[in-house]
Amino acid sequence: MGVTKKISITNMKKTIRYFKKNGFLNTTYAIVERMTKSQLDEYTPKLPTEEELEEQRTYAWKNPVKISIIVPAYETKEMYLQQMIESVLAQTYYDWELVIADASSSNLVEDVVKSYDDVRIVYERLKDNKGISENTNEALRLATGDYVALLDHDDIITPDTLYEVVHKLDQEAVLDNDRDSDELTEAESGRSEADRPIFIYTDEDKVNETLTHYYEPNYKQEFNLDLILSNNYICHFSVIRADYIKSMGFRPEYDGAQDYDLFLRIVARLWKEKKLLKIEHIDKVLYHWRCHHGSTSENPESKMYAYEAGRRALQDFVKGQCWNAVVTHTEHLGFYRINYDNDNILAQREDVGVVGGKVIRGKKIHSGAMFLDGTALYKGLSMHYSGYMHRGAMQQDTDAVDIRCMKVSKSEEMNDIWLYYNECYDRVANATEEEIIKMSLEICRRVREAGKRVVYDPVMCVTL
């Protein structure tokens, strides 16, 4: 099955489009890299057992919240719509509403929706099709929940999705059925409303038209500012506190990238409010993104306008931060690069203390972005490859970078760290690999303790 997938007509068309855009050499590298990812072709989603689902249905919530799932619909294929609705009806968490705003000219969507008898399904037939953003705004207007979730009309969610979301919101301990609620500790009673996350997102995967083949699981990072400024890695399933999303809404001038535009504006607001820690990630695949002929997930260039809208949304974010920088497309559709003036991120951003790139040995990444224990994130990756979900080629926040390919801010508040960096750098030539990693980690530890970011920029590069 893996080989068949690689030589499918769809993949051949993608290769031809990629070749026209990026040339022979880059296309060759992309093909070879894709052929090495066979381990993901055999992916099988991990689903909760029936026993686990039953436990979720009977869970004793201390502070339940209402989730409004908003869905703009337009001439949705009957099978897709039914499967989407039934995936919501199958939720083990009970306090939800499914709000469907239908801009169809036919009765197809209405007939399907009205075949379901559940008061939690809210349906409105729109007078006109005003585009994805305005149609979604109509659904948002009808939402009455504490939080609002975004779901496409042809995708599905797993039965434990809302349970996991509300559990993340509440962070309750599993309750002992023999204990009365009055006996619960403060921690077991869940978070207060003020302490709850404002924005939650989950992992996702892709599924074929008939829901028989799941592939390309997207295991996401915890919130990463510079990664979201490179690509909408958050994507599906996203849940946002109602007051935030309703105060912003969707902007029609960014149709096709309306979710990315919304996320960037929410990030900008939370950053200004010093609340970025209120963006939280659930590390479970809870959303299945259906791929079918004409969909963006199956045929990215079918919606080139969407990627240009994403670039403009990101440029709008950059302008709002007063950065002197230009956003450009990369060779991978939907992935962007912020090009700072004079290629100097440190001069434009006070929040960044260090920027570092990749260290190459034998045409492979030897070091660069690192975890706290000194392990290189992309060690062994060919210098020509972009890695899993293209993250190896994206600007992103990281725990540490290698001193051999590092720039440190010369701002006054970073002066002591700058001096320490220079002392360390003078010792690099005669240092062992272990000593180099140790110095790199210590510099970046001091940077983080100073409240600054460590940014990995793979365009920066040194060869050993």
C-alpha cells in the first residue's frame, strides 16, 4: 500500500507542480526524502477502548463548560455531512452544541441536518453565500457556548475529543465515586475560570474519502511562537474562549486562510496581555482531516489563493508588531519565512536573546536546535531535507542552539550574557564536543532565565 500511494496519480501531479515551482534539484531532494518516510505510511490511529469511552460518559465533572462547535456548510456531500454530524453525536462529553450555517443554494444540507433529532444541533439557512469567513461569522453569532470549536463540514472528530478538551480546561483529577464532592481538594475541584486556557489545540491526521486509510499524523509541539509565525501548525482541532473569538471574528479579506489569520490575531492579543501560556496543546490525534479530490489537503495548489492569504495575514501580524520585515513563501506551500531587515532578527525583536542555525558535518545536520539535555532535534537529517512536517526548515523557538552557529543580542540587558558568550566562543576551537554542547546549553539557559527567546533559524549554517 505504501508504494502504491507513492506512485499515485495525485502524487505524480504534486511532483510536477513542485518541479515547475522549485526546479530539478530541489524536486529530487523532495522525492528522495518522501521515499524515506515509509514509517508514517503504516500509521494506525490510536482510539480509546469502549471501556474508556464509557468511563468518560459517566465522568463526574466539577466545572463543566459548554462547547459550541461551529460549521460553515456549502453543498456538502451527503456522506461527508452525515459522518461529520455523527462524529459529534458520538461525543462522550455531553454539554455541546453543533451550529451549522448553511450557505447552499440546494436543500441538500438542510435535508440531512433535519434528519437528526437532537436539540443540540442548531441550524440556520443563510440567505446568501458570502464566503467562508462571513458564513462562519454567522455560525459564530449563533454560538452560545463558553468556548467555540472550529470544525470543517467534511471532517470528523474522535468520540473522546470534547472530553479531552474539557479535561484540559478543567484539569480535574479522576474522582473516586465513593467520595462526596464536598470532600474534594482544591486541585481536584479543577481550575478556576480565570486560570483556564484561552486557546486549546490538538494533534490531527489525514484520512481518505471513505475513512478507510489514515495517514500523515501531525504530532504538534507545545505552543511555539516562531513556529506559528512560519506555518499554521495549530490548524485542527482548535477551541477558543468565546469572548476572544467573538470579539475578533473572521475577516473575509483573508478567505482561505481565515483560521490562520484568526489564530495570529489571538496570539498577538495574548502576547500583548502576557498570556501566551494560556495556549495549550493536547498531544492526542483527535481530528481527522478528510482528503478528497479538490480539497486543499489533497491538492494544495487547488487553493493557491489560500496560501497567499496566509502570507498576507502573517505580514499583517508583522506590521502589528512594528517589525521591519517581509514575509515570503518558501518552497513548501503554506510555509512562510519572515525576512527581517538586514537578516537581523535580534535588531527587530526585543523578545529574542539568541538566534542560532544548523551545524553541518558530512552533508547532514550534526547540531543546531537542541533539547535541554543537549540532544539535537534534527541530528542526522540531510542538509537538503526539510524533515517531519517540514519543521527542520522552519524558524522556531527552541531550548538551545549550538554556539558554533549562534548570534547573541548586544542589548544592554543582555550585556553579561554577551560577555559570557564571547568567553565561551574563545574556547570553542580547543573544546571537546561535550564541552561545546555544555557551553551552548549554559548560554541559552541564561538567555531563557533573562526572559528572552532562543530562536532556531535553519538558514543560518556552518560546516565543520
